[in-house]
Amino acid sequence: MTSTPDRRRLLKLVEEAQSQGARRAKVCKLLGIHARTLSRWRDDTGKIQPDGRPQADRPVPANKLSEEERQRILEVCNLPQYAHLPPSQIVPALADEGSYIASESTFYRVLREADQLHHRGKAQAAKKVPKPTSHCATVPNQIWSWDITFLATTVTGLFLKLYLIMDIYSRKIVGWEIHESECAAHASVLIQKACLAEGIDPAGLVLHADNGGPMKAATMLATLQKLGVVPSFSRPSVSDDNPY
């Protein structure tokens, strides 16, 4: 690898030799470089180009962190009062104390390089939930959607629970019941009654719901598996996935 100062020095030697009548190819051969390589060292304006190969030596940036500064960042991040906090909270906390070690992005970079940029804190790390399988109904009784709705009563604070199943294609209400509580057993009985009332083979039927307790309870899932119904659930906190 030829650094920029070495390139400048070699070009000067070649120019001096050529000014005294030497052939460029002979001078390059004597210096151990190719004449075409020498030509590539200059751009169209005559400016010397640095070595662009990945293996080339690069000058060390003047503002590069020293090893002591990197260790200082790691020590601060691992202190008991900061071990559960991300850099976005550590840096402002240090600023409130009148201390500045490095920028927030530098904290993140140093932690990443030290393999310490993981979930920090006692709470469970957030998980990326994939979008549920898309279903398209072309005829009735292909996809059903169900939910439980609160019904107000004459008593303040007392609600009844409406269990309702709707066919997505025709918007027909294929089954509904009202109960005093939310229970997976009520939902299991309702889905069986709806299949009998519609006179369909439930095998392959898709039943979409949100992530409520009765929807994902073992009793409900066991009933769906027994009937051959395919369960479908929306993502948490994603309103576009919610059942109709």
C-alpha cells in the first residue's frame, strides 16, 4: 500500500528524472512501480488521489476515542444507577450532574462494539410481532370474525357481555349470545352452535379475533382444533388487525 506522502515523493522523483531526459517507464521500473499505476495516482485535475483499497492504511482521526475514554464509557454504563438505562437516558442524567463524557450516539456505538447493546432494564424487551396471515373471503362461510362487546345496563358500572360472530363476506351475524361474564366456555359453545345453525363443515373455516383472554384460552383453542377451524389473531395494539 502506498500512502499519499509516498505517492507525492515518488511522483516528484519521476518528474525530476524525466526533466533530466530519463524515460518514464525506465524510472518506474527502477522504483518498482508500473507506469500505469503512476498515472492512476493523479486525477484529471492533477491532484494526487489517496489509496482507495480497503486494506490501505488510513490516518487516525484526531477526535477518535482513546482506549481509556472507551473504558470510561463502559464503566459508567455499568454503574448500578445506570445499568438499567439506555444511552438516551444516561447522557441527559450525566448532563444534569454537570458531566459530559461523549455524545449519545458514541455511547451506543461503544456499547455495540463491546456487545453490551442489549435490552437494559427489568421490563421484558419489546418483541416484533409479524403481521397475521392475510385472508380473503370470496364466498360466505369462509372467514368468520368474532368479538365480545360490553352492553350497558340500568345499573351504573354493571355490563353484560355480547358474544357475536359475523361472516366477513356477507356481514351476516351467524351467532350471538349474551352472558354476564367473559368465559372461553361460552365462546366454545357459541362457535359450535353457529356451525350447526349454518349447516357447514367447519373444517378449513377461518375464525379471526383479537388477543383477548377468551379468544386465546385453551378451552377455545381446543374446540377450534376439534372442529378443524383455523384460528387467526390480530397483532397487539394494531387496530387495523382487529376483528369487525
